[in-house]
Amino acid sequence: MKKRIISSIIFILIINCAFTQESEEQQAGLEPQVLQTFGAYLIPRQIYIGDPATLVLPLPASEFNSEDIVLTKYSDLSDENNFPSHENIDFYKIILERRTAGNRLIIEFTAFIPGEIALPSIEIGGEIFSGLSITVNSIIDGKSDRMLSGAAPALAMPGTAQMLYGSLAGIIFLIAGTIWFILKGRAFLEQLREKWKRLRLFSGIRVSIKKIQRGFLKGIEKRFILDKLSDVTRNFLSILTNKNCRSMTASEFDTLAILVTQNTLVTLKLPEPASNELHAVRFGDFFHKCDKYRFSGIKISDKDISSLLEDLLKKIDILEKAKKNEKQMEGDAA
């Protein structure tokens, strides 16, 4: 009886040792477990060539929670250095989650060919996962001819027509204006310059006379008024006749005649009148009176200065009207 009990105990110990050794070998990773996987899904569910995607494989739950195992292309784990490779798939990261609620294998990748592609075996955490595959779609239908589509229709944006036709009209006006300027622009600018010059000449002398009149009424010294009146008139005649009238004496002004017929300037030169039909506007008497009042030492009355100013304004009115008519006749002839 005792021999049978001892033999039974020895048999049980031998069997227990054998199972214990097998379990230790499996835990040591000498023979990793190969799992046939089913139920994997993609995120997103439809992927195309070149799209980053994630394959998620649900696994049975663990007895306790543990840290995730992360495997990348440049992982430093000595026992996890067998990173999967495929000629048409670029793997980024592999994660093995161990949770009591359920384990998951997560594979991040990008595929570069269409169709159904089998993934290589993946070894992570002492387990080997094989039999995984993915389906990659292509935006080009292989059954139809590969032809470029037609041009897209123009977008109907508000204001497009106004902008287009407005720009076209602006270009046409610019071209027309350039042609007109080449043909007649120089003559037009010359006429405009002459009009502006005439306007400045006669308006300038009138403004100067008004300033002299205001100074005269304020009681400024009369000889200073006469000096200013003589200088202003000489500058005006120098511009009008294109002659240097600033250095001329009163006697020289006796020969100065601006010839006018029918309120039109015949010439701005200074010859003697050639016929009785021509009216001559002369300034000799005006400057003789100015010099007499300035240098003779006689007493100057207010009436004398007022007479000089009135005489000068009358002459300016005649010349301005004649000059304006002359330019108008030149424009009509052109």
C-alpha cells in the first residue's frame, strides 16, 4: 500500500515539472505565439493611394493593465528590433495596448499601390501577428480609358463682366489717347502753355496794380509807389514783347509801339507804325510822367498818381483783349 502511494506521488511530481518547464519556455519568449487574426478594421474605412491610415486589430483582454508597447522604425528596444518592412507600404508606428477591457494592435502606415495587399508578419510583445491584409483604392478607374477631363466652366462671380469690359474699355481709351497725343498733343500743350502764360501775365499785372492802389490808399510814400509802378510795368512789357524793357529810358519808350488793328495784335515787335490803319499802344508818355514825378522834386498830388494808374489800366485792357483775339484767330485757322 505504501509503495503505491509513493509511486503516485512521484508520477504527479514528474508531470507537474514537465508542465512548469513548458510554461517557463513560453514566458521566456523562446517560442512566440503565432495568432491568426480576424476582425481588423481601417481608419478611415476607405483609403486611397498615398493616404495615411491606421489598421486596428481587437485582441482578447489581459488579466491586468500594463504599459503600451510602442515600436517604431528607430526603436531602441533590443527585443523589438524586427520592424516590418514592405516594398509598397511605409510603416510609421506599431502599438500594442494591454487593457483588462480589451487589447488592441494599432498599425500606422501609408500604402502606394492599389488593390488587396497582405501585410508582413508583425512581432511585438512576444507575439507574432500574421494574416493581416488591407484594401487600397484608386481614384482612377482601371476599367475606363485614362483621358483628361474637359476644361472646367468659368465661375460666375459678381462683377466679373464689369471688371472685364471696364478693363478692355480703359485699354482702348489709353491706346486712342496715346495716338492722339502723338499726332496733336504737342500742339495742344503748346497752346495750353501760351494760354496759361497769357493768363498769368495779365492777371499778374492786375494783381500788382491792386497792391499798389491799396498801398497808395494806406498813405505809403508816393515816390516809393511810383518806383514800384515803373518796375512792374517794365517787367510786364519785357514778357509781352520779348524785349528787355527793364533798362530802357523814357526816351527809348517813345519809339516803342505795339501795333493793334481791330482789337487784334498785329505784332509784338517794336517798329514805328507803318500805316494809319494800325493803332499803336505807346508807353513813352507814361514813363516820362513817372520819371518827372520821381526825379524832378515837384510836389506829387494824389490826382497825378490816380491818373497814371487809370492810364496804365486802359492800356492793359486794350492789349489783353487784342492778345485774346489773336490767339482765338490762330486757333480757328488751325
